Amino acid sequence: MIIISGVLVALTLVPYAWAVIANESNDDWQFLGMLSNPKDGATYLSKIEQGERGAWLFELRHTPEEHDGAGFHTFYLFLGHTSRITGLSSRLVFHLARVATSLFMFIALYQFGATVWVRQRPRRLFFALISVGSGLGWLLILFDPNSISVDLNVPEAFPLYSAYSNPHFPLSIASLALIASTYLIVFRRGYTEQPSIHNGGLGLILLSMLLALIQPTALVSIGGALVLYVGIRYYLTREFPSHELRWAAMLWLPAIPFAVYDIAVFRFNDVMGEFNQQNQTPSPAVYLYLFGYGLLLLVAIPGLVRAFRRFERDGDQLMLLWFVVNVIGLYAPFALQRRLNLGLVIPLVYFAVRALEDYWFYRVSEKWRAPAMIALIVFIMPTNLFVLGLPLFGAVAAPDSGLEAGLLVEADYWEAFEWLEKHGEEDAVVLAAPNISLWIPAYTAQVVVYGHEFETVPNEERLEQVEDWYRGDDCETLLGEDLPFEVRYIFDGPQEESFAEDDDGDPYPNAGKCMDIVQQEAEENPDGRFKQEVIGDDVTIYIVD
């Protein structure tokens, strides 16, 4: 399975390689290194950039106000230190980490299947369905382009999509697979060993700490399932479940100090606290989940029903509780509902394979089994082609779309980033259009007024200030003395001009007014407050003294 895992990981590299090659032959725009979810991708690179500059505490680089750092996103800060030590670029380190963690994920998923099933067929079924499986979002979008199911826009929901997107989703899925594998072994009948270094106890502690660092929400569902499991074992046996409690504590206890720290930071660090409040990822409508998990969910239904009816200790109990807690969590009163998709596919495919082996293969005649399995694979594959191919189309074949989506920037902007990196003051504040501000902290040592809907604090106020500036409605606030930051650099280029237009492409009545004032003062008084730095033919940076 290592070879197949390598092939799957290589498949996620093909679109990036294509985009890079296309970029080399084009002088008009620059590919920025991210195809899946570039808005979040830019923030990952900004975190690596911080680590490359020596930081071990995370700061919101899309927030202009100075604030205390916090011990979040340590994984990406570590990648930044790796970049500094090796001399490799942040983009290359990001993708190398993505390749390594994705390979680890696929191997861990196969290991999970091998833990559950002795026979080769169910192992291979599990690995095939969980590795390339997806939903019916491709079918839904053909009928309703505005209905985007989770298999099309929630990368953490499916392993292959996760492998395409970033390194921390695959690492989190791998950790969950290994955690579940361990518990399925130690909760089997007749297993009485206490947790130790040699039998998985230490591994659970380390995996718990790893998830607490890189994806704390991943612990919610599996941890909640363990709470229910311990309680149910007590209810069913009327004996104190000391064995189960000891093993469950290997996951719970290491995560508690991290949770306490996170709560303290959000309570006492005002900027981080406001960031936490506006970091909302609610679940979409139920039907978007049904289409998102599609045929995998449909196939799994007999396995889920059987597990409810029999509620067997060997595997089904814990996996069923994990599935139920996860599904309930998707609509619990919780700010990060959508994040609980991560790992849900593991119990789902577990029950899909249970259903195939114990139900569907007995209902489908032998001569139709192979065609039926081929049809299943055919219907769960197209979404993967969508998520891998659509961003590539924007980056290569439709650059206007790529520019709008934040996959690309005009070549002059890339030169402007290089100018800032070489000549700009570290931690200085840059005013630019949101699509440009998104990438400035990823490739320079500067921060921006507004660049990200979650990581700019306060996001609505800063966005309104940037809009008012470029649309000419308020030329004083951002350059005044009443804000907790001072703008040092102002960008003026095609993205800023486009930002000053309405949805029909018509400029706002006062569009360009503020930039005209700055330009006029810079030209009339070279020694005054504004100095002009022309980048290429289309982009100008004004330095504010």
C-alpha cells in the first residue's frame, strides 16, 4: 500500500506542477503557490514566514494592531524554522510537509483497516473507499450551481482533498486513525494490559498532544465518544470500568493543559480573544452534508443499523459512538462546527465496509458485485476531479478568474512584494486591496490593514476603512492619529482600482480621490509626507513618513 499511497500523493502534486510550469512561461502574472483555499493557504505561509524570522509565538499578521503573540500554530512556526535552517523557501517547505504528512496519513489509514480486519478484501475495500472516496457534490452542482456540498469546499472532510490542501489536515487524520486503531485493540474482549510505553499508552499521549497543538477540534469527537464509551461500559457491566478509564485518560489528560492555555489566551489577550469570536465556521444545510457524503453514507446505512441493534463491544460500540458524537457536533452550539468534519469519514467508511461485507454482498449476486463496486467507485470519484481541476483551470486557463480568487497576482505586484521584502521596514503596516493584502504577510515582513476575514481584527471595521479609502469616501481615518497603528506603505495598482468598482464594474463616485491626493502631494513635494516608488508599469507604492 505504500506504493499506492505514493501514487495518490503524487496525484495531488500534478496540478501544482502544472501551475508552476505555466507560470514560468508567463510574464503577466505570478502563481502564489496555493490552489486549494488560497485565503487560508496565504495565512499558512504567513505563519511559516513568522517562524522563518525566528518566532515561536504566533501573531495575526493580517492584523495591523500590535499585540502579544500566543502559542498557537506551532506546527507552521516549526516549518518556518525548518525553512530558515535549510534555506528552502516557505512554499517549498509547505509542500514538502504536505507530501510527507499525506503519505503518513494514507499509511495510517491502511494500518487502521489492518487493525480491524484480518482478511485482505475488507482491508482493501476500506483503503480504497477512504482514500479516493468523496460525495455527490459534482452531481448536485450540475443542477444547482449555488449549492456547494461539503465534499467540494471542506477539505478536511476527505483524505485526498486534505492531502491536496495543506499538511496539518492529513497529519490530524493520521493521528485520529492511529488513536482509533489503538483503542480498537485495547478495548477488545480479554485485553487487560495497562497503558505503558510499549503497548500504545505513550503513543496515545503523544498523539493527544500533537492534535492539541495542530487541530484541537479533532479531539472533541473522539474524546466525547470515549466519555460515552466509559459510561456505557459501566452501565452494561455494573462494574467500575477501570481498564477503559485508564486508557481513555491517555487521550484526555494530555489535552487538558492545552485547553486551559487556549482558554486563558482568549480570555486575557484582547486581540486573540476577538479573533476567536469572529473565527466562525458554521455547518451548512443538512442536505449539503447528505450530498457531500453521498453514496458512502448510503452504503453505510445497513452497517449503522446493525451496530445500533447489536451494539457489539468489539469495535462497533466505539466507532458508532464516534460517528454519533461527530454528527451531533456538526450542529452543536459551537463556533467551529464545520471543523468536526475532520475524521468523520473514518467511522463512516468503517460502517460502509461492514455493510458491504455483511449485507450488500449477500443482497447482490456474485456476477454483479464487481460491476456494482466499479459503479460505486465511478460515482464517488468525480468530486476529486472537480476539487483538483477547478483551481488549476483558474490558475492556468482563466487568469482573470485566478486573479479574482487570489490564486494569482499581476507580475508587478510580485515585484512589489520583493521590494517590500528587500527595502520595507519589518512589522510596518501596508494598505492595499484585500486580494493583495492577503499575500503580503505570506511573502514579506510587513502586516496589513485588512487581509483576511478571520485573521484581521476587527475584520468588519478594517474592511470598511480600506473600502472607504480606495472608494474616496474617507481619506483621513487611515492616515490619522486615532487608530492603534500607523500606515507606512500604500499600494496603488489595478487591484486597488478594481476594488473601487461596484459589482457592475462601474467606479464609485469618489473612487481614486484619496490616491489622487497622495499622488499630487508626492509629486509636488518630494521631501514631504509621501514618497513615490514605482514598481513596473502598473503598481506604485507610496511611503508614508
